[in-house]
Amino acid sequence: MDEIDLRVLFVSDVFPPLIGGQEKEIQILGEGLRREGCDVAVCTLRQGTLPYFREENGVRVYRIEGFFQRIPHLYSNPERRFHPPVVDQVIVNSLRKLIRYENPDIIHANGWMLYSVLSANKPYKLPLIVTFHDFGFTCPRRWSPLYFGGVCDNPLSAFSECLQCGKNTYGLTKSFLSYCCIKLNRSFTCDALIFTNPNLLEKMDYLKPRKFYLEHPIETDFFKPVRVHEYKDRVLIWAKLDRMKGIDLIFKIARILPEYTFDSIFVGDDASYYKTIKPDNVTFLSKLAYQEIPQFINRYPLVIGQLLVGAFGHAELEAMSCGKPVVAYWNRKYDAFYEIPCPILSSRNVEKLKDLVVSNMGNNQVGAAGREWVIKNHSVSKVSSKLVKLYGWVVEHRRLATVPVAQSSNR
């Protein structure tokens, strides 16, 4: 099969207009694969009153509801009715109908919706690729701000500790159920595993499928330097207001640098909490329209990203693509995943971070190096092309595995 003839079905718990890295990544990759010649459909969970079907930039988007999404008051955030880490038979039935209708060559599952995909795919035995964008395959919380790196050393190893860790997020009952479901379902089989952050690999040893690192795709033609009036004494906090992003540490920096104003978009699971403790020189701004973001980023002489987990996401890469010096915590051992070390300004020591902010305000040299590095490693065309080759490898590997030995030896 020619790679450009591939019919791909993405399955993802989340998708825009929800805001987040996984949401945007699925959208960008879907549109990138279309430009590579693939036929792409996305199946995701329906949120609110969004349409059940819509074609978006050449990608067919199906939104379905499962049993759990229909239970009143189950979710603390009704706008994010995620798929739990267990099979949902209603989702399974919808997926089977969609597989028959779309007739994909390969399924690419993302997040906990995987557990319904595994059941739905049993009659078809289609090639399956799985991407985890967080620690959700081994930790019910996915990320925890209680631990550097976003997860403890031995997830699921201590029942009482896991229950306490999850209680603040889910409540006691849902924490218990989430723990049990992950414990029972953490092992599975597929044709290939993709990890989008280098730190995820360290918790994937028990999973047997071959593993591949796929860089976050960034729209470098959209996120680029543009001519705007640049502030002199304002810093952009380009991270959601979540504890896992290290916002407490950013606020410490703001308090010891009162001569600067730190601007943050008022978005995130812990936004209300941070509103009550923010320093006087931190300003919360309203959510932006997507088209406004590049010009907005370009106004700032320096951008601060996440300072906790040691791996960056879309936000930091978008700011680098705009040619801005970016301060964030990047564990330098992950430079091994690239030919050239990442030119991000990295630390999580308060004094060092303060010095990095002051000495790199408007540093165009660092900004230019960051943009060049993102183009080389994270541009949509590069990442999409890499993913198409992986799809082709999986489909061909599966095809050869079904060819009788005698016939295969004569090829």
C-alpha cells in the first residue's frame, strides 16, 4: 500500500474547541496528514451542544457520547466529560459503526478512549497505534503537582497513597474507582506506542510494543515573528493556571521582580485559586481568539512556560517559534532526543530563574535560535511526514505478518 493512500481514524478523548495540548495536537496532526495525502477522520467525545458531525479543514470530525457522559453530576467540569479508564460499551458500539462506515487502514487512539477502542477493534483487528500525552496509562491523575516530573516514582504501588493523591482531584469514590480501573487495564497490546514527551518513556517499560517519540507539531508559518510594539517591562506567563505548570514558582519570581509586570491568560483548572494568591504585579487577561495569539506573543520581550515537569508542551514551542526567549524547565537529559540541544532557558531554581529573566529580556539572539530549532524539529510538515512513515511501517509490518512463510520467503 502506498503511504499516501492511507485512511486514518484518530480517536481522542478531547478535541477543539476544548483548550489543551492534546486537543490542539490531534487537530494539527489531522490537518497535517491531509496535506501528506492521507484520508483522515477523528472520533471524539461530544461536549455541550457541539454538532455530532462536521468537516473541519478536510478532516471529518465525529462526536459521540457514552454511558458515563450521560450521568448527571458525574463530572466536576461539565465542559470536560472525559472517558474513564474502563471500557464504555456505548462508546464501543458507536466506534464499531464508525469503523464499518469509515473503513480505515489504521486506528490511532489517544488517551483513555483507548480502552473502548481495544474492544471495538476486536472484530476488525485493524492496525492500532496508541499515543499517550501524559501519565494516564499508569497514574489515575495523569499528572500530579506533588512530584517533580509530574508523577511519583512508583505509580499504583501503594493503594492508600494513590487514593489520597487522587482524592483532591476526583473525590474519594472516583479516586478509588480510577485507581482500580487503571490497575486492571494498564497493560494492553497494540502495533506501536507513541510518546509525545520524553519523560513519559521512563514509565513505559512494562508495555511491550515498540515505542516511538513523536515531537509536538507546531504551525511555524502561523507562530512566527511579526512586527508589533514590544513591551519593555512585561513578561508573558504562557502556561495554563494549573498547579502542575509550576505557577507557584512563577509567582515567587514575580514577587522578587516587582519592577516587571507578569501577564497571564485567565485559563486553567486552578485559575480561581491563583486569583486569590496572585502577587500585585501579576495581571490576568481574558482568553484570546486563536488568530490573535501570534501577535499577542510578539508583544513580549520574554516568555515564561511551565517550571515543574521537565518537558515542554505546545505553549513553550509556540513562543519559541515566534522568536521569543523562553524560560521554562527542560530536563537536559532529554536533549538526547534531538541532534542539537534545545536553546530554551532552563531552571527551576528561583534565584537562577530571576537572573535568566532579567538578563534575557528582549534577547533576540536566543529568540532566533529557538525559532530555528523549532522549525527544524517541530514543524507540522516534519512531524506529519514522520507519522505517515510510521503508519506505513505498521501497516506493512502487519501485512507481512499475515503472509504465509513460504510466500514471504519468495518476495
